[in-house]
Amino acid sequence: MRASALMLLSAVSLSACAAPATRISSGLQRYGLDEGRADCVGNRLQSDLSLGQLQQLGRAAAAYRQGDTTPGALTVGDLLRVAGELKDPAIALSVGKAAAGCGVLP
């Protein structure tokens, strides 16, 4: 499955009317993930990570694909690598748990 860096960036620009889980889920669905698994990932990341951590992950994912020939595509493997490179091990753990628990493994 492919996710998008844009999905993660949507978590950065949260509006008052949409919870992070909803924004993450919507982004994942736009890039091909079925609603059930997208909702699962969104809910898990929202419950496990703070807004600051979600923003940090979104910025790192966007930077990871900068200059790439397919900057809108971010695979689950890419996302796991990005999360693993951050200084906050809780982010990598949460992304891995969400991917595994929701059946969205590379």
C-alpha cells in the first residue's frame, strides 16, 4: 500500500472541527488505503502520539521525499524508516504498532 506524505502533513494543519485521527484516515483513504485500515491507523496514532509528535512525523515525512521524482508517494516502508530516524523512539514504536496492528505492513 502507498500512503502519502500529504496524509501526514494533514495532521500538521489540524482544524478545530477535525480530530487528528479523522485527518490521518482521510489522507490515507485518498491514497488508496481502505476505510477500515485507514481509520485504524488514524485512531492508533492519535491515541499514541501527541500533536507535537504527529507534526514532527509529518515534517520528517515531507522532507524525506523532497527532491524525489515521486514526491507524493510515501510507502509504509518509507514511513517506518522516517519514524525510525527521529530522535523520539515513541514515534517509531507507534507507527510500527499501528502498521502491524492495522494490517498495513510493507
